[in-house]
Amino acid sequence: MDYLIARALPTVLLSSFSTPHASILVTESFSKQHEKLISLTYHRFSNDYPKSDWDVHFHHDCAHIMNGRCEAEIDDFLYDEGEYFTERYMHEGKLRLYAHFVAKGPRSLAQWAPEPLIMPMLPREDLGDWLGSSAQNAIKIDSSPRPNKRVFPDVIDHFDCYSEYLPSHDFTFQLPMTSITTTVKGPSVAMRPRPSAEYTSLPMGATALQFLIDHESMVSKGPPDDSRHYRRDYALCNTAKKRGIAHALLMDGDFYGVEASQPCVSCVKRGEKCRIYHPDMHVLPWKADLIDVNKRGVGAQCAMCRAKGRTSSATGACCAA
């Protein structure tokens, strides 16, 4: 009897992983069928996730894409049969669903994984020609011992998560003891110039897949109280603003971010620490694996310019490098 009542008058609250704290009430006509729920979801989030670029599915728990996994996806057949309209999945008579958008393309989010660099068996004198002759496009990765774990302490450890929707999340990245030493050269592409200062190479755990997962998690959680990017009105910010703040938080940490060797004019003027993404995130092969909402990489602004939406040079762009 309880099942029949729940199925006759389903109450569905629809959120997304980008904004788990906000939801819309789905009317009965759109909540009875999975296909109509999909149509409503694309309509609701079309500005950020156009149907032409994104696939979507649902979860009943916001924790189901944590730790790099996409688990417990809502099945369309079981949904149409009313199997989720039970006390096990509903809370106070409501079924809360989280829309999970995945970029379309040859590599979906679930399929991404680091790929080895396969080099042809060529004589030593011909190898340079195969890799490319431009020394300016070389990506040098140093070999140095690393600890088995690398933690993102400046940003992650102090999160005051939305406890109603997000459980505590361990942002400890497992890394091998050593990194790979290689030099990759390729054709000329539009990329951020590598600064003259030498940086330690990105840890092997800092893959494009892990970055997208961490960025999405940052958008959901928002900045902690002790962050320089903290905003009391974060919950009211639009998605684009939240994504910018999430980028700033990742740059402030030492897993993806580094201190700019050439601070931007704005940070120098204000006496602020100028943090940018690691230069290797702007070049091949790392960039080739990265597909964000704009399909343009991670962006070139420093953390403060990204979070504040400001410019700092005569050309109207952040000049940090």
C-alpha cells in the first residue's frame, strides 16, 4: 500500500552535483517517467550543460561520484517501475535526485585513464624528427623521489561540507615513489608560455580525470571559512562564479598549483600571493586529455583574478606566469 501511494503521488526534488544545496520541485507529470525527467533536466540546466555537449544520468546520493567513482546510477527501467519511490530511497516523502552531467566525446569521463606514451622503434638519429624539432615545445619532466601520499592541506582539509548532502571526503592522493622521466616534443599549439623558473613536475596522480573530479567536488563544497576565497553568499552565486572560485581553490593548493614566478600586476599592487596552475597543465599531453565545460583547458588567470573576476594588464588579461 505504501508503494502504491508513493507511486501515485511521487515527490521529486531535482539538484545537480554542481549545486547540491539547491533543488527544484518536479511536478508529477514530469516525475513519473524517466524520459520526461531527462527532458526537464536538460531544460533546467541548459545554460551550463547543453544537450549537444553533455549526457546526463541521476543518483539519489550526492556521494556517489566521490573518490573518482560514479556509483549507484538510477536505472531508467527501475525508475519507471517505481522501484525508487520507497522508504529506502525517499526521505520525508521526497526522492532527491542529483543530475550528473558527463561530457560527450571520444573519451567520456568514466573512460579516462592515463595512457602510456608509445614511441616507434626508430634509429636514435631519427627519434628527434619523430618527436618534433622545436625545442620550445619540449615538456621536461624531472625525476625525483616523492612520498607515497600527497595531501592537499591548504584547501581540502578544512572544508565545512554541506553535511546534509556531502559526507567527509578524503582528498589524499596515492602516488608512486618516483615519477617518470621523459621529454616530449610536439607540433606548435596555442599554449601558455612556460616561465623561466623551473617547477617540480606534476605528480603522477594529477591526471586530467582526477582534476575534473576534484574541480567538481570543489564547486559542490565551496571555500572553507579560513580560505581567502571564502564568500558568505557562495550558495547564491551562479555556476560560472562557483567554477571560478573552485579553480582558485585548486590553484592555492600545492597539488595542481604553484606560485607564479612572474606575479600579475593586480596581485603585486594588492600585496597578494599570486598562484597559478602548474605550467604542465597547459601543454600536451596533459591538455589533450582535458575537457572542461568550455573545452579550452584550465584557463590562464591566477587564483585571485579568477576568483574575483578581475583583470590586471593593459590587454585586459591576467599577466601572471
